[in-house]
Amino acid sequence: MKKHLLISAFVSLSSILSAQMTDSSKSITTSPAIQYWEERDFSLSAPSYTSIDTSLDGVQKYFLNNFPYGLGLANRKLLFESSSDIGFQSGFDFLNLFGYQKDEIKYYHTRTPFTEVNVVFWMKKEQFSRLLHTQNITKQWNISLNMLRIRSDGFYLKQNCSDNNISLSTNYTSKNNHYSLLANGIVSSIKTEENGGVTNDLYFEENLLVDKKLLPVKLPDAKTKRGGREVYVKQSLYFGEKENKMKGDSIISSRMLPKHSLSYSINAKDNWFMYSENSPDYGYYENIYFDSIKTHDSTHIFTLQNSVSWKSTLSRAITAELSFDQKRSHLIQYKTNSILATDAQIKDNIIHIEISKTRSEKQSYWRFGGNYIPQENRQNEYRFYLDLSDYLTWKGSGKKDNIFSLQYEIYSHSTPFLFSSYSSNHFLWRNSFNNTSGINGKASYRNLKYDFIIGIESKQVSGYVYFDSTFSPRQFNDTVFISSMLLQKNFHLKHFHFNNKIIWQHASKNVIHLPQFVSNHSLYYEDKWFHKVMNVQIGFDVSFYTSYYADAYMPALGLYYFQNENKIGNYPFIDFFLNMKVKRANIFFKSEHLNSGLMGTYYLAPHMPAPDRSFKIGVRWMFYD
């Protein structure tokens, strides 16, 4: 297998080199011909665009997760994250790791068609492929297609995983600036075999170098399916003064300068989570409530949201927005194929107001606002926030290369539905919890010249909900304080780079377990080879976190729960990489988890070892004029 991988890699590399070396050797890091934005940054009067990054940096880190070794395992959090969203929340983790949600969809504007192909293949029949194509049909109208597929057999028994996602997006602006349209559609599906971990940790710890497919696992035939479908359309009408473009005494063209806008949006989505197994009495779960022969639990959530908003320009750079959201959620749970367990409908009417300064490159920015639910049964749900950032110039430097930012929010929301009500073959509960409330504060300083970031963050959570060691929902009625500090510094010495990111964190109560330190480091050499045609990076990535009582994983819900028996951590995950760039083609060779079996045991979660060493080859190729 390794031999075939190497042959394929060098054949691919040779074809790329022969196709690209005849072109100019000029290095390209961004392309202003292809720009994008997210909805929150969209503005006709002062658009905030980001150019496509075509650089080589980080091309080997294609799997953007805390640690990239758990492809078939639900997303675990090494850092504490508290949701401040108000209104209905299901409580399920739908494994959105690659930006396939409407708020993360990118909208593009291109002067030329753009296609990006990203392919990674390696051992254990694992494949990663991603395709992006975007182009402007007219100057005002763009369409984009984004496709992702991941497949893995895993290193252990019953670890097969497949992830398929597709999104379509389009944006349109009329020539006279009176109308704009943003729309997208998303379909995602994740299928995973759940093995519950190895039956005994000693089987793994005493056999680090054997084929892991030989080790017995706890669940022989359990599977989960997660998925979703979503459609979003936002239309806006703009009002303002007409501006004429003159040539001498003649008007060449005229357009409207937007001062006010009226928007309407509709968002419909359907999400589901299903868990099945053919032998519920295998002994993994303590309880079997309905069927001892077969488990088939499923939860379906349909949401329809209509929103109307009005935005006005108060002065040259200050805008105010008022919006009203009407959200309807319908949740259905089945405890077998046909027995209905829960049928709930939830209504939310949310008022939102915000005043902000328009974003502008290297200029100060601020915004403050809030969300509130005025319904009688949801009166205590609110969120208020303040964001500030400013670019400053030190004396004598003449450059705005210092960025200060400050964020603050206070919130209160009902607990996610999953903690209040759930019916399945192995778990059954009904609870009435108080609201969860909190205060978050964050401050940071960034120096662009010296590539340095320092930040502090403080979170205060009251009424924190979690799953205890028996996987039963609990609410901690006291207040928990979580403090953290970030230090990020990148060093450069001629051809050598040493990038560092270190996070310290602490929770005041034992109900939340966190590693005290989480760090990521990259040490690599960079140069141009073959008459400066090929840009090369060669080095190591290291990920590390200190020992702590990590939450355990529950396959039946794809979520994590509190445990106080097994510690994991104090282990460095080391990757070796060789990155190469020839014009618009980026290629990497990577030995992931290079130190597997050499420095002790390695777990992603209690009883769930991380994958062994693997060799990967990836190509990221961009096509545009």
C-alpha cells in the first residue's frame, strides 16, 4: 500500500511540475481577482472583502479541528465553549467541522472563474476530497458550488466513517444598487460506526505496535447517522441619494448610494440524529427500556425562521439596525422505528437591535446591541453585547500595526431541549431546569510587525448543565468562573520559522474539566528550490495538552459526559511534513503521529486510543486566470 502511495504521489508531482515550471516563478499569496465575504460583513455602501489565500502556509493542516486524529469521533472540546444564543437549541452536536452552516457560508465575487481542488489520500482507505467552483455569471451575479467528501475505515474495528457535504450559494446586486439577494442551500450527511472503545485499556497499552484491528471493541454493530438540509434566502431593498458619474458636462452613469435598507429572509432547515444497533443486550448500556432485540433511536428537528430588518445610516460611518425574527421549531423523537416518544413545537419571537460603525481597513470598529424574547413564557431570555477594536500607531512608526480589541456580553437562555426531555431505548428522562446565564469578557492585543498576540478571557456561568458520570442531565446551580490566557508568537530567522500558540485555562469548580495548558507549535525550514520555481517548507507540527480528566464519549447520543476516573494527556502528537508550491499547485507529504508507539500511550477520550502513525499525500490545486 505504501509503495503504491509513493508511486502515485511522484507521478502526480511530476505532472504538476512539468505543467507549471514553464510558467513564471513569481510567488502568489493572494488573488484580488477572487474575493469573498460572509453575510455579517456584507454591505453595499462599504463592502468588506477578503482575497483568496493561495499561500503554502498550513496546507498540511487541511482538517481544521483541535487535533486532527479523530475523524470518526464526535468533535471534542479542549477549550471551554459556552453558547450565548437565545431561543430554542436542540442540544445535539451535528459535527459541523467544515463550515457547512448558513452563517459560515462564503459569498464570492470573481473577475474570472475560480476552481479549487483539494485531495488527500492515505492508509486505511481514507480519503479527503474538496471541490470549490465559483464564477460571476454577470458583473452583479455570482454562483458558487462547494463539495466535501471524507471516508475512513479507521485503525480499529468498527471505525468506518463517511462525511458528505454540498453547498450552493449565490449573490446578486442590481446595477442601480436598489436590490440585493443572498441565498444558499446545504445538504450534509455523516455516517459513523460506533465501537465504544477497546474492551480493556491494557489490550492497547501492552500492544502499541500490533495491528489495532486485532483488538476487541465494546460495540460490535452500533451506528450513528447525522445529517441536515437547509435553505436560506435574504432579499434587501435599498434607499438613498442618487450619485451621477460625470465626464465633462455629460452624465456617464448614475447609481444610488444606499442610506437605508429593508430586508426579508427565510431560513428552513431539517436536522436529524439516529442511533442503531442489532444487539442492545451486549452489556455496554445499563438500561434497555423498550426493545432488547434492536435499537433504533431517532430525533428529527425542523426549523422555519422568518426575519424582517430595517437598517439606517445615522452618520457617515454609523448604522443602526432593528430586526424581528419569528422562529418555529418542531422536534420529533422515536424510540423505535415506529413508536413516537416526543412531539414538541416551540415558538420564538426575537427582537434584535444593533448600532455599529462600518468596518473599514485599518480603522477603528465598534458595535453594541442585544437580542430579547418578549414572550411571556420566555421573558428571561436575552443577550447584550459590545465589541471594540482599534488600529493604533506607535510614535515614529507611521504604520497602524497594533490592534486592540475588547469583547463583552451578558446573556440568559433556557437549557437545550435535549437536557430537558429525551426518550430512547437506553436513556429516558424528563427535567425542568432553570435558565443558564453568564457573563463573558475578552481583551486582546496584536502586533502585526512582530507577529505577536496576547489575550485574556474570563467567563462566568450560572446554572451550567452537563451530563454526569451516569450520563444523566444535571444542573450546577452555583457559579463557575473560567479564566484563560492566550500567547501566540511566531519567530522568523532567515529560512527558519518557529510558530507557537499556548493557551492556559482554569475552571473554579470541579464540574468542568479542562487541560491546564493546550499548545500548538510548528518548526520548519522554508526556501525556494529548482531555480526558485518551487517554494518548499519542511518541518514538524507538535500538538500537546496537559493531563486531565477528559470527558468520556457516549455513542448513543454522540456527546460527551463527565468522568473522574481516567486521565489522558501529557503526550505530544508530532507530525512531519514536506510542503511544496509551484505556481497554483500546493502539494504536501505528511507523516501524521510520527511518534506513535514510541512515547507512551495516546488517547482521544477515555478508552478510545488515537490512531497510529499514517502517511498522507495531499494536493491543493487552484485554477483561475
